[in-house]
Amino acid sequence: MTDDIRAAIRAERRDQAELLETLSERQWGAPSLCEGWTVKHVVAHTTLPYRVKGTRVLWEIVKSGGRFNHASDRMARADAGALSTNDLVEVVKANVGHPWTPPGGGEGGALSHDVIHGLDITVALGLDRKVPHDRLKLVLDGMKPSNVKYFGADLGNKRLVATDMDWAFGEGRPVRGLAQDLLLLVCGRTLPPGRLS
């Protein structure tokens, strides 16, 4: 399984690098699905582990009183201001095989991080990118109730049912949509209208 996940991570980063190269400066400055972040902020965030030492991250968390999300937001904003869009694309391209994994998340967490933040960009921009189902399945198979709690998603009395692959999550009234859109719902994102039924 580890080899499959590593291959999926490399493929996802290659695809994202190709997509990012096509974006206009206007698209880089457009809002993403991450509240308060532009596309550029998201890419600054996803590339952070390739660009900085862990000691800087720890120091920023200390400065934020132990609040990782607060530190992450501050770093994304600072780095997005300091780096050009070309710089960020080059960082993605140069780190397709980077071994970073989120604390406690393992390689599955790294793939989830890339896939979810990639969707934060493409869905917000209205781009018709479909994450390949083999990658999406690896991410969805790792979803647990603790993920819902972490992201603060309100899925009470809802059963998410994918219309494009065999996947369901939760109990209650069915909410149907593409698997990648349902993944974003699990992660507490607000989707554009008309994507779910």
C-alpha cells in the first residue's frame, strides 16, 4: 500500500504543477475554498514543508500560543507575499517526490493534504478537474469521524453518497454528489451552489 500511496502523491503533485503553470495572475489572486485564502495562499501553505525547516514551524506555533492553524495562516500570508507565482510552481515541480508527511498522518495524510488543497483551488476557480478515482479512493478510505470533528463539518443526520464511485459516509438523510465534492464537505468546505443533491 505504501508504494501505491507514494506513486499517487507523485502523480497528484505532477498534475497540480501542470495546472498551476496554466493559471493567470488573476486566478492566483482569486479566493480559494479555504476561508480567507487566495489560491496563492493555498500553494504557499502546501509547499511550506518543502521550503522551510521544522524549527521555523515550531517557532511560529510557539509565537501563536500553540495554535497551529493560526501559525499556518500567518506563514501562508507571509510566504505568499514574499514569493512569486513562478517561485511556487517551481517549488511544486522540484518536490514531486518529497517525503514529507503531516505529523501523525503518514503518507495517507500527505496524499489527503495534496488532494484536498488541490480541490480547494480547482473547485473555487470553476475548473473541471477530476481527481483520478484511484487517488480519491485512497483518501476517502482514510476518512473517519475524527476528520469531521477536526474540520468542524456539520454532517449531523446526513449520509454522503457518491454518484460516481462506490463510497458512502455517515448516517441519515442522503446527500448525493461527486466523491470529490463530498470529500470537501467532510473537510468543512462550502461548495458552490448546485453541486450536491
